[in-house]
Amino acid sequence: MEEHLIPQRDNYRRLLSYQKTEVIYEMTYYFCHRFLERGDRTVDQMVQAARSGKQNIIEGCMASSTSAKTELKLINVAKASLHELREDYLDYLRTRGHRQWEEGSVEWTAMRRLGAQCNDAAHYMELCETRPPETIANMALVLLAQADYLLHRQLRRLEQDFLKQGGFSERMDRLRRNNRGY
């Protein structure tokens, strides 16, 4: 296979982490605009954190052609943004006296199974339209945990890829040497 200096990297839509964050963004947008008060700063914060989780995966993947360092940083920023969003959902449940689903509970287990099988945002939006806000918040928390796990694995894979293949500068050097016949 021929190696290129700047390989085309536009496969972010196939990443499970991206698909999961796309669902989280749509759920969060719906949740905030349906159940939080207009003008509440939390709406902007939550929507922006969900958007940042998704958009930083895109930006990181697109930057990967020339900078493994930038890709790693942006994927980690996506992970951090989703942790911020997680805290907002936990705050919502706590301040309103709602129960957070316990790990292993019937609801948590069912949502975890659904999250492992489905990354179709339209499916989740249909569910959201018939669920109360505390259920949607708990659904989002399960999906956020799954996204966090996927991003953790993605970061480990990027780390291993870098250690095996190097980065852009090493690829430039390797291609230059191959072109000169060294």
C-alpha cells in the first residue's frame, strides 16, 4: 500500500465514539430546550458541552493527517466536555430530588444494553418524546458513560498507533528517504 504524506482522514462518522456523541448532543439539545427554563445559563452550558464533545472528535480526526498531538488533545477535550455535561445531568437529578439509576438496576441495565446496540439518534429522540425529564437525564448518563469508555479506548489506540508509526514529521522523513532510495 502506498503511503501518502497527508492521508485522507474523513472517517469520523464511522467511529462509535462520534456516533454516541451525536446521540448525546441531540438528546441534550431536546432535554435543555424542553425541560429547562429559557434564559437559564445551564441550557447554553449543557448544549455547548454536548456539542464540544461531538465537534472535537471531528476536529481531532481531521487534524490527524498532520498532527497526532492535536488529535490526541482534541479527543481528550471531547472527553472532558462530556464529563462536564455528566455533572450537569447529575446536578439536575440531585437538585430536583430525582433518583439516579443505580448500576445494575433494571433501568440502567436496559439502557446500557440499548446503548451498546444502537447509535441511531432518531430512535433515541422517539424515546425522549414519551419520557419524563428524569428518565432522559438518566438515559443520557448511561450514554455518557459509554462515550467516555469509547473515548478512553480511542485515546489508547491513538497512543499505540503513534508509538508504532510515529507522527507527521517521521512520515515526512520516511517518505523523503524512500523517494531518494535510502
